[in-house]
Amino acid sequence: MPVINKAKVREYMAKKDILTFKELAECLGISQTQLSNILSNKFEPIKSNVIDLAKFLEVDALEIIKELDQPKEK
């Protein structure tokens, strides 16, 4: 399952002098709760959210996505 790579997001945030996820949420015009849900590994992020985040960070969307390993069924 693809998820947002928080480490990469933080790396690109630093390049834009954004220190916290709260600041990032404000820059994106969304609530901190909504950003938290986007960055959560609990479910697959919505494509438009990934694209909006990547555009703001000025990177390709694939740069901030990683595959979350699924536990293997027995």
C-alpha cells in the first residue's frame, strides 16, 4: 500500500523553511487534523492530496510516496 513518506516530506519542508506540520497545514490551507490524516499510515492517501502536497513542496508526487510493507498472511 502506498503511503506518504514523512521523512521525505520533512526534508522538503526544511528546504522551504517550514519547521512544523502545523505550519505546513497553514501553508496548504487545510487543518492540522486533515494533514495528519494525509500523512497517516492507516489508509492510502487520496491522489489529489498527494498531488497538492507535492506541488506545494515543488517535487514530483512519486518523491514523497513509499510502499508500506503488508504483513504476510499465513
